[in-house]
Amino acid sequence: MAPKRKSAAASASPADIKASLLGQATPQPKGAGGKKATADTTPSNPEPATAKRRKVDDAAGDKASDSVWIENAAGTSSDLASPTFQPSSIASQHPIGKPIGFDLVASVLQSVENLVGSGAGSRKKCTILLTNMLRTILYSNPKDLIPVIYILSNKVAPDYEEAQLGVGDGLVIKAMCESFGKQAKDINHTMAAGDAKDLGEVALLSRNAQKVLMLPPKLTIERVFSEMIAIANDKGKNSQTTKKDRMKKMLVASRGVEAKYIVRMLQAKLRVGIQVPTLMQAIASAFILSPPIKDAPKDSPCAMSDLRKTKSVDLAKVEERITAMEAAVKQAYSEMPNFDKVIGALMEGKDETNLAETCHISLGIPVKPMLAKPSKGIREVAERLTGKRFTGEWKYDGERAQIHVVDRENIFVYSRNSENMTEKYPDVIKVVKECLSETVQSCIIDSELVAFDQTSKKILPFQILSTRGRKNIDIDSIKVNVCLYPFDCMLCNGTPLVTETLETRRKSLWSCLKELEGKVKFAEYRNFDDLVEDDIQAFLNESIEGSCEGLMLKTLVDNASYAPSQRSLNWLKLKKDYLEGLGDSLDVVPIGAYYGKGKRTGSFGAYLLAIYDPENEEYQTICRTGTGFSDEDLQTHHSFFKEKTLQNREFNYNVNDKMVPDVWFEACQVWEIKAADLSISPVHTAALGMKASGKGIALRFPRFLRIRDDKPPEESSGPDQICDMFESQASVGKTEMDDDDM
């Protein structure tokens, strides 16, 4: 497994930004009675980080993450950054039942951002801040809780609703100019000069420099979130003007750091490093420490201020409950990725003991699929699966598809990224209707859609499937036919099956559908009671002859449940090309390019590729490549990316000066690539410092395979995966890369 992470920090903020952050316009948490907290209780609004890289708290950051609430249970504080905080201590600032100001959210986001680079315990401090903010909302006005959760997760709705704000940086800049009396050139100059690292900081500086005779009413959480939803819903003629006007209203009414985070919300880039696991931990802790009070009288607190202050409370049990609640919330959200429903259930009184009764896998709500761990070869598979009953399935080279049969007239197809692909595959809807068993009223099927030649009855390459249109597909004019290969069943006739064994789920799958030649075929499989390497090799060879990528090897009974959104060691993928080098391909993001020479003059000759570090919300370079492209690929990429060029490097592109490209790109596409192996690199920043001090990891001899339209850039390969692959190499090889390897 990968070691503890060393995290990147934001670049140093200039003195004027620091002054803005600490000035009177910046909302600061206060003590009881509206007085500013003393030196002992001031939240931790430290100065913005100046270190380029920060270290994770090895000693305590990942250990006993909840015990801080119990160890400090005896104290009482009005400081949001303190584990002894009580919501009742700042009740005067947030009257019961009244909309809570957006300044609370903005100040907490700033405090969390300031923790970047602060050293030991930063993750724990982040969780404390988020937990106490959620407790405050639960106590005073729980109606604001769901909007805040969406704000913290950089969303306005569940992923599967595909709600997009639909505003580019150009429109945001126009709104900023009209709100702050600026010109676009002023904003661009501020960033080019290094006075601000992004548009959010430009908004902060502009807002604080602007003199206003009379401020509009304070922004509330409710208003900001409502405006964001309205912006997402604005469609059609004049919608861009309407969106701009909505943005202006918020920016004009903003105060201090509110402007910064409003702009970042509009860009869908909060850039404070709050990840889903941290948010889940904060939700769990908040609902245990300040549980909702059912049928609370009007003008009375809506939640308990602090469970720890209850007489005869068993603190050890409180700690156990927090841990159990965190597991329950994570499981609930993995099966029902909808904050309205999960938080709504908690608000109604569900807890760690019964949340699963309400929040479980459901029709019409796609879940992120279970994923497999890559394996280096048959020997590694043998080590992991010895003594277990397991099955091997052909790994088809197509598009993951989650089929939801709500009823026989309402069937939906979702991608691995929860995108609704129903319009893209009307032929699949038709064939599923034809192949449904008579006894089946509803089901959720996990499957692979593969391009298929109906004449030769052979599987076609993924590149053929990728040429298929995406919307408004006429079923009679489809040129690329597909075959559906189902391999798992998550729900049948209303009964969730994710906790059942694969052996049981597979039987349900067979009962749901009937095969139809060239249209629907269950994934080719073979069960193994004993692990014989020659048998696995023979089945692998069969899959390759069948035009597949390799095998998926899965436990049948032991630890064989379906784990949505998780990459599990109970599913291993064994690809045909593991003998050629790395056991798996990688998903990377092009962030720049170098001009071509010779035959490639007039186009981009090579591309700078990066992985995404979700903890630090930054792109880290892993290689540059000009290999694997056909002439058509080169032309396609050049046409696409020339419209995605940037004037300056994005602040969250972590790139060594020696690798600066001729042209910068927006991070907007994912490529699948293959390489010979991984090496320690002095010039690339992927997993920087995780394997060698001051050095990253890079790919040797990378080559382009294909575009991954089913993945957003934020779901490309990450540092932990890179470290895992580096460790699992049969031979680490060179300790440093040659220039020719990049």
C-alpha cells in the first residue's frame, strides 16, 4: 500500500491578500454574546500557507480521528475550531429558526484553506471546523444543512441529475467587472502579476478595495444556494445574461471572503481540499454530538447543543457511536448518492443503527460502480486468492453501463460516472425489454456495452464504440451496434442485493434476463475451487482470443458483497498486456503541449500529461508523450485543444520549470495511456515526495491508447494509485528517468 501522503499546499499569498483576509470585512467566528473571541478561543484563521508542500500528520492525522471529541469533553468553548465548542455559545449570532448568514460558511472555508501547509493534525482540524459548523446549523436552522452540504461538496444537485451551472470563466469575469467596476484587462493583470492565484482571490481583493455607501442585505446560505440552483436551471435565449445578473446580485451583496468563495463556487472549484470522506466524518460527528430534537417547540433549539454534557453519558459509547455513524453514513451515501435523502433521513431521527433501512440502493438513483484492483500477473493473483472460491470473467473492452429497470416501461442506462445515457442507447432499452424475464418487475444490472459486428458475430474495438453519437439517436439509423454483457445484479424485484455474495447475485442476474444472440450475453465465466495457475492462464488466453482485455477475478463467497464506489482487493483485473510492463493502464489529463517538428509541424508534437491529486486539488505531471497517435489522432487532438488553450498556467498545475510546455490547456479531457514501467523522477511531480524526497514518479515510454469520455478529469489516476503500481512492479528498474523516457 502507498505510504502516508505528503500533501501540496497552495502557493504563497501576497501581503495584500493577507491583509484582506484579516481585515474587518472578513467574517470571523465570535465568542458568546457577539464579542470577538479572546486569544485563547480565536478560530484558527492562521496566515495563508507559504510552504509549497505540506506533510500529513503521521502521528495522529489518521489515528483515532474521533477521539478528540471525547478527550476534550470536559471543556466548553465558543470557538468553532475547538473540539469543546458548543453551538449554544454562539446562539446570539444565529437566532433560532432564522436563515443563517453565508459568512459562516465563507469564514469556515477560509479557515480550512488556511490549514493547507499548517503541518501536523491539519486533517483533524478541518474535520473539527466542519463538524462544528454543521452542529451550529443543526442547532439554529437545520433547513440550511442540506444546502451547506452541497456547497461543501461543490455541487448543486446529485451527480446523476447532471445539474451544471453552465458558466465559463469569461462570463464570471464579466459579472465581476460589472460588480466591482473593473475591466477584464485589470483582472487578467492581477493574476498575471501574481497578486492573486485565481479569480476568487481577485474577487476578494476587488470587493475589499471597493467603497460602498450602503451594503445590500447580508447574504444567507439559503439565498446563495437558491441562486446557484437558478443559474443551473437558466436555459435558452438570453440565459447567459440572466446567469450574469444573478452572479452580480450575489457579488454586490458579498462581504469579505464571501466574494472569493462565491466565484469559486461558480467555477465549481472551491480549492480548499475538502474530500468526501472528511465531509462524511463531519456529518457523522455532528449528528452524534448534536442530535436533532424531534418536534422541537418554536423558538427552541432544533438540536442538542452537546450530547457530551448530558448527565450520566458514557463517553466511550459516544466515541463508538461516532465511529459507527461514520461507517453508516459512508455506506448510505455509497448506495444512495443523494444528500437530500441521506441528510433528510438523519434529520428524521435515523442513526447508525437504522440508517440503512431508508438509505439503500434504489431504482432510478445510480451508484458509482464497484471497481477492481489491478494485478501484475497470475502469481500475484494466486497470492491474494489462495484458499478462496473465486470466479474468472472475461474483461470486455467497452463502456460500463448500469441498467435500471424501474418497470417494464421505464428503463434507464447510466454510465460509470452516473451520466444518464438512455438517449444514447435506445437499442439497449429495446433489447432489455425483450429479454426481461416474465417474473421480473424491476432490477438494477451492472454490465458492459461493447461494439459488436452482427454479421461476423465478433466483438469490435472500443474505438468503434467511441464513434457512436451521444444524444438524439434514431434507432433505425444506428451504425454501431452493441451487445450487452451483464455480469452483476444489485437489486431484483425491489430487494437490494449488494450485501449478498456474488454467487447469490449471479443467480439473481440469470433469473432477471434471457440471452439473445448478438444482443445480450452473460459475461463468459469460469469458477475455480482451487487456484491452478495454468488454468487461469488458459482462461486468460481464451479471453484474448475472444477480443477481450483480459480477466476479472472475483471472490464468490468470502467477502463477496458488492461495494459501490470502492476499488476492492476482492475484485482483481488481469489484463492481457501485463507481460508488456505495467499491470494496468492509467488515466491521465493533458494539461499542455509542445509544438511539433518535421512531419508534425503545424500541430502539437507531444503532450504534457498529469494525474489528479484530490487531497490537494491539483494536477501533477507524470510524463510527456508523442507516441501512440495516428495521424487522425494528432489532427483530432489539435483541433480540440486549440480551443482549450490558456493564457497562463492554472494555479493548481504542479509543474517543474523544466517541463513547462509551449501551450497550456484547460483540464478538460481524460486519456488512457500505457507505459513500460514507473521510475523516480527529478522533474515530474506525480506523488512528489511519497517515494523519494523531493522527487516524483514518472512513466517510462508512455503511449496513447484512447480518450476516456466516461471520466471527468477529477477521476483520473491519483498519487496513491501511482505509488501502488510503483511498488507492485516486478522490477523497479531505474531510479531516475532519462529525458528520452519521458
